[in-house]
Amino acid sequence: MKNSDSKEFAFIAHIKLGHAIKKYSEDGNYGYTVINRLMKDSTIRHFLENEYTIASPVSTYLVHVGSMLSNSAANFLITILTMVLFLSYLVSSTLIANNLQDKTYENAMLRTLGWN
């Protein structure tokens, strides 16, 4: 990493910068120059090399594909759960309606035969 250019790596850093608009308007490559200065400092570079991993584009892509698959699996399970809930509502309402209709018919027949 000693002779490497910062454009070759994908570091994400949150740097609080005072008067950022002014500095970026004066120099369009200000971010690159700051990163290059940070990478030239051996203590910061040593800390970054030992504490953080540098993700390659392939591993980032695989993580993205894995998250997409888990999201689609969760959506599939939610869809199945919704269908099961709808079917259970339909079956229970049909059974209750049929039971009520049978009891009404049964009570009407018993009243016709003289039962109170």
C-alpha cells in the first residue's frame, strides 16, 4: 500500500470538514489529496491496514446478491402467510355461516312440528 493510489481502493470515511464547499470549489480533487495525505501518514495507514478489511468488488457483489435473496425469501414467506391467513378466514367464515344456516333450518323444522 506504500506506492498505491487512493483511487484503487474503496474506503468509506466520514470526515468532518470545515468550509467544505469553499475547498471543493477551489480544488475539484480535494478529496483525493486529503486521502493521499492520510495514506502517507504511517500511523493512520497502519491502523487502517490492521483494523479494517478492504472489500473487493466481487465480495461486495456477493454480499449484495445474498441480501437480495434474503429479501426475496422474506417477501415470499410474507406472501404465503397472507394467503394462508386469507384461506383460514374464508374457511372459518364459511363454516360459521353453514352452521348458522343449519341451526336456523333445524329450529324452523322443530317449530313446525310443535316444539317450543
